[in-house]
Amino acid sequence: MPVSRLHLNLTLAALCGAAPAVLAQPTQGVNKDEIVIGTIQDLSGPVAAYGKAARNGIQLRVDEINEQGGIHGRKLKLIVEDNAYDPKRAVLAAQKLVNQDKVFLIASHIGTPMNNAAMPIQFEKGVINFFPLSAGREMYDPPNKLKFAFVASYYDTIRMNVARLFKEKGAKNACVLYQDDDYGLEVLRGAEQGLKDIGVTMGEKTSYKRGATDFSSQVARMKGSGCDFLVLGTIIRETIGTIAEARKTGWNPTIIGSQAAYTDLIHKLGGKGMDGFYAVSTGYFPYLDVEQKDLRFWANKYKTKFGEDPSTYSSGGYWTVDMLIKAMQKAGPNLTADSFNKAMIGMGEMPADMFGNPPMKFTETQRLGSTQSRLSQIQDGRWKVVSDLR
């Protein structure tokens, strides 16, 4: 039967009218069955213990939500990449996740220099950088709708805690040892400003290259300067190596480090000599017998699944995914970077949680959830909170 001209015109019009819906580009990393997310960890470099713990914490929460049916009918698909704590590797990892795997967001990326190297690649494609494991100010400043940070900056937390502890101890002469990169420089600048706030000038300043293992010359210089208050912009083995060298030479200043050194590996690997070391912290340390009942339950669940004790990187990874799940649920079925951003802002002030994280709030211009921190100290081989959130 021949097709009439009117019928043909109506058919073409209908097809043309439907074309925009057919051609509309879906949100990267979101389809009817899955939401693809990525994380970049150090799995083979100097802070691999942190990266593996974070990966496990992330995986635990991903598994839980998928077992519960996912988010608006979509399961979370997690893709893990290794940056080996190297900015160049971080760039390659980000390129793969963004361009090949087409992730919706990257969560818990570890390392300040690594995040700084990767973020331009993400932002070019509208990929969110969610709760990076870095306290660099670049994680939230300048504000960007694709940035969400939850760790108060090294600069601000060191500034506040160094000033307070220096006065409390009646110290006379401060010195600093810092990693020669973006991370270490943030600790240095925060310490210098904190001392300046109380009318004190930083004394001996010395640095080391990532991967260094011998700190004898730096310790000798700082000890020789008459320093009685040492600020460390170090991570794991550098913290242990510096404190051990100081103890060996009979030098016993007050020693304070950043969030990056708040790990049980310090006292597990360093032994009794690590007692007395202070570090900035936000969350509680999740020991298996921790006082808080709900955190103790979680810590033992983690131990059962992975066969090892959790750390703050484990709880941080878990909590990060928990927060993104809440935002995705609030954003509704039509998940985009914009709807996710509006959901995070729309949640208002989110209360403190079982991990000890402070209340969080985000706005269009406030991309750091909280500026609060606490101070903890190793006492008898265990982290103890010595000043609460402020």
C-alpha cells in the first residue's frame, strides 16, 4: 500500500522531534545499571600501607551498598588505579579513569602532588574530585563545583596546633624537617605562620627528597641549632627514622607531625621510642577495642573481611563512599555532576559520625566540609586524644 505524502511528513516530523532525546549525551559513568567510580591509591610506593587500607575501606562500603540493591537501582562499579605516590603515575591513572573507563567521579585520591597533577585532567571532562586523601589547600581552593574536600588543610591545622603546643610546652626554639614537595611545603608554611602568630620565628629548616631513608645529617643540624620543638612534614618511615635518630643521639624535643603521620604504623614499626610523638588528627583511631561501641563493631567487621586491623585510611575510605552514596541518593535517578553538587549542598550541616569526623557543610563557595582538627599523642604504644576538635 503506497504511503501518503501526509503520512510521510508526519512520520519524518515525529522522528525529528524525537531526535534530541535520542542524541542527548548521557552522564559519563552513569548508565541504567551502574555508576562507575574510580580511586587512585599508592599500592606500590612509599605509602602503600595507606593506599591499601583506603582501598579496602572503599571496597567494604561499595560491597555493602551493592548487596542492598545499589543506588536508585544502580550498582557501584569501583575501578582502582595505582599512582605509586608519583605525580607522573597519577596523571596516567587519571587519564585512564577519565578517558578510558569513563568514571563519574574519582574518590579518595591519595597525595597532594598527585591530586594537583590529576585534577586538570578530571575537570576538563567534568569529573568530580571527591574527598581526596590530602590536606592540601588546593583540594578546595579556589572553589570549584567539582571539588569536595573533607580533610582540614595541613597549613591551617599545623598553624593552629603548633602555636598552641609550643606555648603549652614553654618551648624556646623551633625547627622543622619537611618533605621537599607540595605536601611538605604546606606543613612548613603552616608551622611558620603559627609561630609568627605568637611572635616566634622558625629556627633551623631542613628538607629531604621523597624516598630518603637516612636523616642523620638533618637531625644533627637541628639538634646543633638548640631546637627544643620539632615540626615534622613527614609521613611514615621518615617520621620513624627521624624520631629514632633523635632518640639515638639523646635529643628529645617536643615533636609534632601532620595528619599524614597519624597512623598506628608509627608505633607498630618504631616501637617504644615513638612514645610522646604528637600528630594532628580528625577522626578517632579505629582500634579493635576502641571505646565507642559502633566504631568498635565496624573495626571488627573490617578485620573479619580483610584479615588486618583498620586504620584511619580504612575508615576514611569507607566514610567517603558512605557520603557519596548519601549524595547520590539525594540527587535522584537523574545523576549528573550538577545534581550531585546540589545534593551535597542541599544536605546542609551533616552531623559528626562514629569515626569522629566533625560536622560537615558545603556551599557553592565553601568546598571544605570543616576546618576543625584535634591533637593526639602516642602514649604507651597507642594513640590518645589530648585535645578535642576545635
